[in-house]
Amino acid sequence: MEVVPLDSADEVAALAADTIEAAVRAQPGTVLGLATGSTPLATYQELIRRHRAGGGPSYDDVRCFTLDEYVGLPPGHPESYRATIARELTDPLGIAAERVHGPDPAEADLPSAGERYEAELRAAGGVDLQLLGIGSDGHLAFNEPGSSLGSLTRIKTLTDRTRRDNARFFGSVDDVPRHVLTQGLGTILRARHLLLLATGAGKAEALAAAVEGPVSASCPASVLQLHPHVSVLVDPPAASGLGRLRHYREVYDAKPTWQGI
């Protein structure tokens, strides 16, 4: 795991955008794993800005897989993750809708939705670069504390805390669905490169537990310590709880320029 302390949330977004663009340039058919929520928005906006300015790569052959999807929203609901990621990233980048995939929340087929999504991911050859955020309680995707570290895509019940965190996207907490389909921690670990973004003081405690605490289901994001290629991009408020912050900065500053993240 490489922790990259940066000087601002804008620098986190810029380096994340650099990393995504480098992956697509190196492999035009890259499979991207996309997260939703507030943290990746600045990165998505930076990618779109570069694309519209003519400086970004072509995304014509890129395929995308989202981490999760709400269960119980009507088709086309603007806060479904399929609609959200189309609005916030893939449509502006010109990625065709048929190249963007997510778990299928249709009620009739819900019991097999997890297995079918796992099959889609395998058929695509797996995710090359997975973008991630971290919840204030250490959840990763919608894997709440207590989730199995080897879990696969499945239906999960959201805690009241997570529903309150997501209420800002809806009219009220009562409008936030109780259930989601989410990639499991074991599913996420199959991606070849994990790119975790953490910004703001509200993520400091969870980030410290994930990076420097024990690997435990009590902090699902701590499972990232088991992956061979994880890059953690943090701004000063999010990094404020890290005990080895000076070490991380020294190591990153001394890296060979060709190495990347």
C-alpha cells in the first residue's frame, strides 16, 4: 500500500485524473471500476474538463463497472447509481451506455443479481483500475462494518448511519433505500490496481484505521492492506490521524519520477 499525502483536495483530484488517463492511454480497452458519492466528483470533473479541452485520451474502447446500486428505486430514478455515473462522468466522456455496467436491481431477478454481476466482471477480464472512497465508519462500497473480508457481490442492508450520510442526495433520509446491491470486499480485491481517495476531516479516523490499524471486519477498508497494488491519495485533513504521515511523505517525495503510482 502506498499512501500519497498531497497538499489539497484539488491535488488529490488532479493526481487521480492523471492516473486514470495514464491507464487509458497505456491500454485503450481499460476496464475502469467507478465509485459514486462526493469524494470522486472532483476527479470526474477534472477528467471531463481535460476531455472537453482536447487534452484527454480517447475513451471509445473503455468499459466501466460501478461498485453498487440501490434496490427499490423506480427505473430511471436520478439518484440510481447508473443514472448518477452517466450524468457525472460517462456521458460527458462519450462512453456509450452499453459499455457501462452495474448490478441489476430488478426485483424479479434479485436473488441471482450478485452471481450475474460476478459473471459479468469475469467475462470482462476483471477491473484494471478501481476508484474507491471510504465511508466515515470505514465502509468500502456498501460493505458495512462486520462484512466478510472475502465477500462477493450481494444484497446488503444499509445502516441508519449510512442512510443519513446519503440523505443529502435525496429529499430526506426516509427516501434513501434500505437495501443495495454491492460488490463484496473479495470482489474489489480482484481489481488489479485500487485507487482510494480520501478528503476532508470526516474521513481521518476511518482512514487511519484502514491504513494503520489491524485488518478487521470492524473496518472493512482495512482489507486493502492485503492487496498488492493500492494507492491512497489524501489531503491534509484526511491525513491528520495518520501516525506515519512523515514517513509516507518522505517515501513519496523520493520516488523515481518514472515509477508513477
